Amino acid sequence: MQEALLTPYPFAQVALPVPMRTLFDYKIPKAMALRHRLMPGMRVKVPFGKSSRLGVIVSFSEQSQWDENNIKPITSLQDETAVIPNELMALCKWAARYYHHPIGDVIFHALPVLLRKGENAEFRTENWWFTTPEGQQKDLESLNKAPRQQDFLKAVQQHPNGMSQNAISSLSLSPSAGKALEEKGLLRREQRSFNKAGEKHTHQTQVPPVLNQEQRLATDHLLDMASSFGVALLDGVTGSGKTEVFLRVMEKLIEDGKQILVMVPEIGLTPQTLKRFESRLHTDIVLMHSHMSDRERLDAWLLSASGHAKVIIGTRSAAFIPAPNLGLIVIDEEHDASYKQHEGFRYHARDLAIKRAQSLNIPVLLASATPSFESLANALQKRFDWLRLRQRAGNAQIPKMERVDLRGQTLVNGFSQHALESMKQCLDRQEQVLVFLNRRGYAPTLMCHQCGWIASCDHCDVNLTVHKRANKLHCHHCDAQKALLHTCPECQSDELFTVGEGTEQIETQLTALFKEVPILRIDRDSTQRKSAMTQLTQKIHEHNQAILIGTQMLAKGHHFPNVTLVIVMDADAGLFSADFRGMERTAQLITQVAGRAGRSKKPGHVLLQTYHPDHAAIECLCNLGYEHFAIDGLAERKALSLPPFFHQVIVRAESGNEQEAMQLLAAMKNDLTPQFPEGLFSVGPYTAIIVRKAGQHRALLSIKSANRAPLHQITALMTNWLEQATRQHKIRFAIDVDPLET
Ligand code: ADP
Ligand code: ZN
Ligand code: ZN
């Protein structure tokens, strides 16, 4: 009689991390099929070309479309269970179709780095030390001659539940003493899996505030939605208590045994946020972000995949974390552009999360004080439930916004007289000032007084930023760096001067102006070390008086109760941007920064320095607020057939040669235009706003349509065309569906 196969299929379709939009067929060896129940989502080793690769099984089949004799067998099986559960496999397949991206790359992107490299999907093990019954009784005096053994045994005797190797090491106990005690039969060792779930939660409990009317209505609404798919937009002004609302909903879901994924922007996760979650939700919380080591990320992934972790707080890539009991996805600061990946697999984590929630039939909560135009349009069209919080929680007031007309004014270090005076008064009241300038470094340009030479990047069409303290010139686009120059390379003059201000310069100048006041700069340069941000925020909380200077890093999520004055140095940045989203971004940033003012009992004040105080957008933002501004902006987008009313795909091409990228896209357009479905518009090819970046000349072609179907149809054709055409050339192309940058 024939033995029954656990995996009754002869072929498997395997995804490999290669830039080909296809799966690869492999034979399932009989012995493997007899011993294992193979499942989609398991990793396998397979031969590929002349080497061997790690792949992920996507499906099985009775037959192959290829000549069976040429199909190679799977070499080995890497997992006993799927590392990509069915639900996520479906999401990956959808994403590969929607973003026109190679399936293998999508699936590998969904895995933590160590699993991509073949690490076992298991908790790492750790040594634990225990006393034997004999060791527990042992009189420590008898070890007087071996003091290190005495110390070791004493420590373990005091821990009846054992001590981890970690704990032993932290006490600097001698490893050889441990071994000696083990040989004497006084101690024993055990391998235990590292799994911090179930540890005691010793955080201080915080008594939750009484919700106000708006918060209560929102919370009730969300609790009503909790058992099926739906998207809610929690649109609440800064400090309106949005976090408080979703903490309530989370508490309830955790009681029901659910897991919750909370997505945060790339740099929006502050130690403050985590502490707040821990003090309110007495459960296992894991983090998933780019500052963690690969091993820490795998540990978090395992804790979530095993269902131990009830709350997962993570950035973009956490959209793919397995969580068997997922009951809610929260996307905080949903308007943030860091949710969209800007290279390779260009997905939008918010849109993926919504798709995922839909197939799991669970709700999604998008929270923001400045919702994206996309989400607002969905709310206006009643596709999303629109929950508005228009008051600040507690006794805090909405800050007053005032425009400061810079025309004809004499500025001191970029500040108007009015701004400087307001700053002095604020500091005199023992309160804090926040100065916002979205440009790090000392100055954006270095120029020669004699010949007009400007320091520009060798690889990009941009100027180099001056960093005085680091004594270098730095390209913020390709990261190229060189030593700061003191003589002009063109005319040898030593009269070089900087143009414009960056945060480093403002810091230097304000330090001279306000000698007694603590001044703290928060930008990407000052917070490079892992702990720097914590230390800086701690300092801010320690002082009454202080000046905080920062870039957009300061705009996100922080709560500095003593900040009562916010100065936006350059409200005009983005006003005349070539990107149609420029104004949306500026308005979001200004509103978010302004929201740092007056977050507790003291009222806040915001000064916007501008050369265009009468500009309709600035006036609207100042007098009527973000919602008005956004609704006007949406009307304009509609009139101009722009997203979100029209859907867009951008095809990007780049090459080292100046013309090649443009020529490629022009040839493609020429070939495919006869096949363009009706209602499709194309613009271009044209060059990128910054044409050359990191030595690559960049061209784009934009395709728009009111409907998605024809857009996807033509994108599939373009992708095929480009794959064929670029096989011979060194031109790279990328498909960007729902692009956020042009
Ligand atoms: P948001 O997420 O909208 O910025 P938070 O939830 O962080 O707002 O709330 C801002 C501050 O107000 C926090 O310090 C929070 O503890 C407090 N807070 C929230 N809701 C209330 C309330 N109903 N009563 C009093 N204080 C509240
Ligand atoms: Zn010169
Ligand atoms: Zn550069």
C-alpha cells in the first residue's frame, strides 16, 4: 500500500527575493512530502542558478507549466509552521498586484531581516541557573575558601525561581565559579526560551481622566464599531485627547483578548508615548522600529506572532507583523509621509493596513490633528466615519496664531523685533519658547563674495549645507560630505560667507543673546545617539525657562507643558513649491508645531513670520484653522483634477547618462499610447524637480485617471514594457502607485 503524503502536491510555487515579477516552480521531494505538512508561508532552501536561495512557498500545484524534467527539487525546509500566515500572504499578493512590484520582494519585505537571512523563527534561548535541593540547603560558611563560589551560590539561593544568565552577568558573578558549583551538584542549568511575555508589569498606574463630551461620543462610536470592518477618522485638534480616546478603546479590546497594532510615524515614537501606554495598559507591549537591532525586532515579531504581545507599537514595516488575534489597527498621525516607503517597494502603510483590516473584518482608527487630504476626502464622502474633537482636553486652550509681516523689517538673526520681544517676555514669565525652522545645519549655502561661487554637491543638483560644528559640507540628498572650505576653489578668495539660517546657527546666536537660558536643539544631527532624545526631553522637563530649537522632529507627538510661545521662523517655506502637495505639508507642519503651545493650563501663542501675510492659504490657516484650509484645498484639487480625486501612477526612470532616462520613458509612451484606455491622462516625460541625485539623472512620466481599473491596466503594460527594455541597459525604473512626491 502506498503511504499517504502529508503534502499531496508534486509542485510548489516559491517566491524568491529577486527583481522578477514571477514565482518559481520547484518539485517537492517525496521524502519531504511524507514527513511534513507543507504550507504556504513556510521558508525553503532551493537551488537558483548556480547558487542556493531562501524562498517562501506561496502555493502548490498538480502540474507545472514548464518541462517537468527541468524543474529542480526543493533542497530543504526551513520552518515547521508558516512565517507568513495566510492572511498576510493574501495581503502580500494584493500589494504585489496593486503596487506592481515583484512578489518575492514584497514577501521578503514582510519578514524581519533575520528571517530573510535564514534565522530560525524561534525565541532565542538563554541559560538559567537554579539550585539543586542540596545547593539550596548548603551552608555558605563551608565555602569560605572559595569566596567567588560563595557569592555565586548566595545569589542563586536568594532566587528560588532561578536566575537568568543576564541577571548573573549583571552582578559580575564569576562564570568559572558557576561551573564549579554545577560540578559539585549544587547548581544546575537549564536552557529557557527568551520570552519576556508574562513578566510582571510594575509600572505606576495612572488614573485615567474623565472624558469630555466629545471624547465620550468618539469612544462610544469606536466601541460600537469594534467587531467589524470600518475606518474611523479621529480628527482632533492637537491636545484634544485623541490618544486618551484610543487608549479607552484598546483597554476594552485587550480585556476581550484582542491584539492591537498601533502604527506611529518614523520618528514620532517618543519614550513619553511608550511610558504612557505602559502606565495605562497593564499588558505586554512590544516595539518595532528602525532603532532596534535585528535580533530585538525578531523577538518582537515572535512575541506578536505567538499572540503573547497584546499591543504592538511600530513604524511602517509593522503593517506586516503577524498577530493572530488582531482586533484593531490604530494609525497615529495618519497624515505623516513616512508611512509611504519612498524607494524599492513603494507601499503606503496606512492603505495596506486598511486593506488588511478589511480582510480580517476589524476596524481601523486613523488619528490626526491635520488629516491628509486623502482621508478628509474619504470622510467627506462618508466612506470613513468622521469623529471630530474640536476642544482641547482638560483646561487647555487652543493657541492664538498671529502673522508677523517681515516686509521691510530689520531682522536680527532671522528674527523680527516683535518675535524677539515676545521671546524675552515669555522667558521672563519662566516659560518656554519653541523656535521652529525646518532646516538643520548651520546654513543652507556657502558662497564666495568675490566671484559668486556656490558650494554644490558633485553628485546632485543641490547646494551643500554648512555644518560648522562638525566642520563639514553635507549633501542632505545623497549624504555626500566634505571638509568645510575656507578659500574659494574658483578664485582663491578667502571671503566665503554663509547664506540663510539653519538650526545650528540659530542655536549659536540665541546662546549669545540669552546667556542664562538653557537652549536645546532637537534635529536629526543632535539626536543621532539612541538615548539623546530621551536626555533632551528630560532636560526640557527639568527647567522652567528654556528655548527649544527644532526641525519637524519637534512637531511630532511631544508634550512640553511649559511651552507657551511658538515662533515659526519661515512660514513661507513650501508656499511656492513645485509639488502640489507643498502647501498641504506646510499647513500640517505649522499646525502641528503650533499645537505644541499652551498644552496645559497656561495659554499659548504662535507667531508666524512671513513675507506673504495676505496669501490666501496662510490667512485661512491663521484665521479659520486647518479644517477650513483643507476643505478649500480639496476644492482646488478637484478643479485641477489632482489626487485624491484623480488617481495617479508615476513611472520613474534614472540613469547615469543625461538623456537615457528621458528617452526611455518617451519611447515607452510612444509605443503604448495607442493602448491607453479612454479617460487616461499622461503628462511627461519630464525631469524630476532635482534632476540629478546621487549621480543619477531622473525622469518621470505621470499617468492619471478618475478610475483605478484603466490605470492598473496600463501600468501592467508599462511594467512589462520596461522590464523588457531595461534588460540590456543600466537604467533603473520604478513604479510609484499613489505617489506622494513628484
Ligand atoms: P492628543 O493625542 O489629541 O494630542 P492627548 O490624548 O495626548 O491628546 O491629551 C493631551 C493631554 O490632555 C494629555 O496630557 C492628557 O493626559 C490630557 N487629557 C486627555 N483627555 C483629558 C480629559 N478628558 N481631561 C483632562 N485631561 C485630559
Ligand atoms: Zn570665488
Ligand atoms: Zn548630493
